[in-house]
Amino acid sequence: MESLIYSFFAGISTVLGAIIALLFRAPGNKTLAALLGFAGGIMLAISFFDLLPEALEFGTMAVVVVGFLVGVGLMYALDMLIPHAHISSDEKVEVENGRNVLTSSKGTSTPFAAGGTNLTSSAASKASSKGNNSFANANSSILAPDNKILRTGFLIFLGIAIHNLPEGLAIGAGLEASPELGMYIAIAIGLHNIPEGIAVAGPLRAGGLSVIKVLFLTLLAGLMAPVGAAIGLLFFGISPLFVAGGLAFASGAMVYIVHDELIPQAHSLHSHIAIGGLMTGLLLGFILTA
């Protein structure tokens, strides 16, 4: 039950990010760089200083290595197959794999610039021209069958929702080792879910969805974390080897996310602040897991 509660709160931090995007101007580059770097540092510290040693206590080295590689492999597969967002500035998200699945109503590919989709274009720019830079007042009249911004938002939502499944599993695996470890993992995942909420809320709102629908979709994406935790509960009680494999899997998944997404995103926003956030997170993670 604890894993479901922890993963629930970690997941719904996506909604917190959406609220920030809807009510206020998106956080600046320095703030996002610090947050992403800090979350990445904590996740790395937990992965290497706690998850892998705990996994060895429950199983053999072979199980740990295989579990770690499976975690990395699954996140790589999701990265290659599922459209998702990278924040590249306070007004822009980068969409990966959007070209493969974003099609117009006639079935043709929807072109996206290599640099990503600018959230202040189209509807959002209309709101800005009236003196309001927040996403909350984006003009909903642009909603149409060929709305590229709205489709972008839905695809980002899909990517985040699927990403949250292994993250929930990581929280469940951590709790199997100790309540403290599960809580630390939940906090780290919750921190990095806030920018994801910002990323998905922007295009959904700019694409014409109401505030209620945007909040509902971000909540739905966040609730995939407790679904992942529930899946973990079904397996972790079978054998200690499953616990060992789950802990190593969680470590591999988190290390991949940090190196593929959090660190590059943080450095693209503000390199030095990203380094400071990463070092702070690493030290704090080491202190907490010592």
C-alpha cells in the first residue's frame, strides 16, 4: 500500500507542473536547469549508492547486471518509439519522434522543425500579443482537425504516461528494500515530473483544450506511476530474486533517464547552474543514503 501512496504523490507532481504552466509564466531557464540538475543528481546517487547495493543483498551479481541492463534497454526502447518532450527554454519544448507519428487529417506527415515546437506560436502567441505571456489565456478558437499543437500535446502526454510506468515500478522496488529508499526515489521522481507537467500542459492548452481537460490529462499521465507500482507488487512477493531484479531495473531505468534527458536538458538551459544542481543533488543523495 505504501508504494501506491508514494507513487501516487510522485505521479501527480505532473499536475503541479501543469498548474504552474497554466497559472503563471513558465519558469525561467535558470530555475528549470537547477531543478532538472538537482533531480538528476539525487537519482544518480540513489541508483549507485543504494539501489544496486540493495539489489546485491537480495540476489546474485548476474541478476543485478541483467536487471540493470533490462532497465536501460526498456527506457531506450521507449525513447526510440514513444514521442516525448524535452524542455529547451522557458517557451519551447523539443518533441522527439513526432515526425514518425504526427500525421495530418489526410494521413501525411506533419512537418516539425528540428529544433522543436515553439509553445508561443499560433494560439499562445495570440495570448502574448494581448500582453499575457501565460498559457492560461491561449485562444481556444484554433481547435481544428489539423491542429498540430494539440496533436503535439497529446503525443507528449502519451510519452510521459508510458514513462511513468517504470518510474512507479522503481518506487515499489525501493520500498521493498526500505521505506526510506522508496521515499527518496519518490521525491526524486516527483521533482523531475514537475517540468514534464509544464511540457505537456503548454501545447494542450495552446491547442484549445480547457483548463479542466488539461489538468485531467496530466493527472491521468501521473496516475500511471501507481499502476507501475501495482505491477511491481505482483512480482516482488514471488521471490527475493524478483526484488533484486526490480531494484537493479529501477537503477538502470533511472540512470538512463538522467543521462539521456535530465542532464542534457539542464545543460541546454544553463550549463553552470545545471552543474551546481547536479552536484548538490549528488551530495544530498549520498548523505541521505549513507
